[in-house]
Amino acid sequence: MLAEFDLIRHYFTAPGAADSRVALGIGDDATLLVPRAGHELAVSVDTSVTNVHFPDDAPASAVGHRALAVAVSDLAAMGARARWCWMALTLDARRFADEDAADAWLSGYAQGFLGGCAAYDSTLVGGDVTSGTLAISVTVMGDVPTGQALKRSGAVVGDVVAVTGALGGGAGGLELWQRGERDLSHPLLRRYLLPEPRLEAGMALRGLATSAMDISDGLLADLGHIRRASNVDVQLDADAVPLAEGLTAALGADAARRAALSGGDDYELLITIAPENFARAQAALDAQGLALSAVGRCVAPGAVSSGDGSVDAAAGDYHGWQHFAPASATVPGDSR
Ligand SMILES: Nc1ncnc2c1ncn2[C@@H]1O[C@H](COP(=O)(O)OP(=O)(O)OP(=O)(O)O)[C@@H](O)[C@H]1O
Ligand SMILES: Cc1ncc(C[n+]2csc(CCOP(=O)(O)O)c2C)c(N)n1
Ligand SMILES: [Mg+2]
């Protein structure tokens, strides 16, 4: 096994053009960056832990790609452009004791991670390598023109609630993996293991969406964040939620609906937008090959009624991923 400094040099020195805004990159005690004038920095960190966020036996390249993609997804949700990332990697020393196994895994992992860096225009500028349970903590930094970031707090009564793409594919892919499916070209497995952050969509929605976030814990749980931050309620038309391709065929209708509403791992954008701007946003995303579907309306707090297709909070439909829930429990979330 290489010493950690050699490991960094060997696997994580990204090729490609030098970034003129990196005054000092990998190799010193800290990174020195030159922010763009007229922009705010958007910064977020996400940790991916083996057997919590990805299966221990997932392909190494998918682990690398996914760890970066889920972190970059938070920049997309802010309408920011990705710029830089830091990767703190904890490797299981026992598992990586065999040199060939370590090399195979690290090469695949680096290919997935650095491939994502190239695809999202994010330069790896630092990190950390430690031993312990396999986990990756990725800090991302992006920028957004001052005042134009998409926050969770801007939704107003009357806004349309909409989602990009289709939902349930992340949870559907996890279910298939647990059933033994290993063909990475399967669309649902791809949605789970190789998610794509909606960076271009987030940038196109600047000045149009009144609020935005990415769907990581599940639509219903994540809607709760916008409802709380914006002080609105949401009348959701659950039947209008677009289901990932092949989801119903793979899971059956009930499980497919549950995956789309509360499965999580989709990394699509959830937005609110004034009705008069919806068609423009839809056209902008359509030009990117991405659907934008209306799934509900913002209403005054307390005004939610359960009409056809709307979700019944009292029936325990409002839940999503929670890290500290007892194993296999259905987790009732905040029904507000
Ligand atoms: N340990 C912590 N210390 C300080 N702030 C935290 C901590 N953990 C989370 N936060 C902050 O709480 C907010 C919500 O965090 P959370 O991780 O739930 O983000 P998210 O975008 O909803 O989910 P995801 O992690 O799936 O992207 C963020 O602003 C985050 O920076
Ligand atoms: C092996 C395995 N088991 C379960 C899941 C489901 N899962 C784990 S964390 C999470 C929410 C997002 O994480 P966070 O809130 O930490 O950003 C979800 C939906 C998975 N991805 N992999
Ligand atoms: Mg998020």
C-alpha cells in the first residue's frame, strides 16, 4: 500500500488545464483560491459511507462518481456553477492490505471521481486521506452571481411546485441491487449508483424559480424543508409525480409510488415557481432534454386538504430517509 502522500500524488493528481483561480492547490496546508468578482461562493459538504449510502461491493468507479455527484447536486440546487472540490477519503486498511486489490479499487475510484470533476467542471484542490470504515466526505465550492442563488425560502402562496426528471429511480435501483441485479447499464441501477446533478438546470432556473432544493431524502421529506423555510403549505398531486422509467414494471405500482414519494436518492431538483414563469422554465429545461413536471401548488399554511391524488399526512405518507431511525421502521416525518 502506498504511503498517503504517494497515494494522493499517484491517483488524485488530476490532469487537464491549470485553473487560473487556484493560487495554491494540492500540496500545502491549505488551498488558496481567487473568487470571481460579483459572485457569491456556494459551499456544501456531503459524506458517503459504505453500506449506508452505497453498497460495500459497488463498483469502485461508481463509488467515486456518486460521492462527487451527490455533493455537486447541492450546488445545482442553489443555481451555482461548480468550481472546486475537496475529497476526504477514509479507507479500510484491512480491505486495502493487498496491493493489487488496493490498486484496482483506487484506480477505479479515481477514474469515477476525476471523471465527475471533468464533467462538472470542478477542480479537485485538496482533501484528506485516513484509515477507518470506507467513507468519502466531499466538500464542493461553486459560485453564483451575487443575489441570484436559489434558496429554500422564496416560495409564495400560488406558486407551482415542480420537479425535474422523474422520481423513484434511486430507491428502485437500490431495491434491484439488493435483489442481485448487477448490470450497471440498467436504467434504475444507473439512477442509484451514477446520479447526475442537475447543474445546468439549476443555472437555467435562476431568476425563474422562487425556491429550489435537491431531492436526496425523498420528495415528501424534502418538500417539508421548503414548506418550513418559506412558510407555505403544499397541496401535492401525488398522481402527477413522474415515475422513473421501468420503475412500475420493476417494483409494482404501490412500491413504485412509494419510491417516488419517499425513497430518496434521486438528486432531481424540487422547485417552486410563479405560474406565469412555468412554461418558460419548462422550455429552458426541455432544451437540455430534461422534463419539468408540475406536481402541486403552494397554499397558505394550514390550508391543505386532501383532494384526489393528494397525500394524506395523517396516514403516515410523509416520511423520508432518516439516519437515526430504528432499523426497518417506517419513519413518520414532519407532517407540516
Ligand atoms: N454538523 C453540522 N454542523 C453544522 N451545520 C450542519 C451540520 N450538519 C448539517 N448542517 C447544515 O444543515 C443544513 C441541512 O443539512 P443537510 O445535510 O440535511 O442538507 P440537505 O441538502 O438537506 O441534505 P443532503 O445532505 O442530502 O444534501 C445545511 O445547511 C447544512 O450545512
Ligand atoms: C446501501 C444503501 N442503503 C440505503 C440507502 C438509502 N439512503 C441512504 S442515505 C439517504 C439519504 C441521503 O443521504 P444524506 O441525507 O446523508 O445526504 C438514502 C435515501 C442507500 N443510498 N444505500
Ligand atoms: Mg441538498
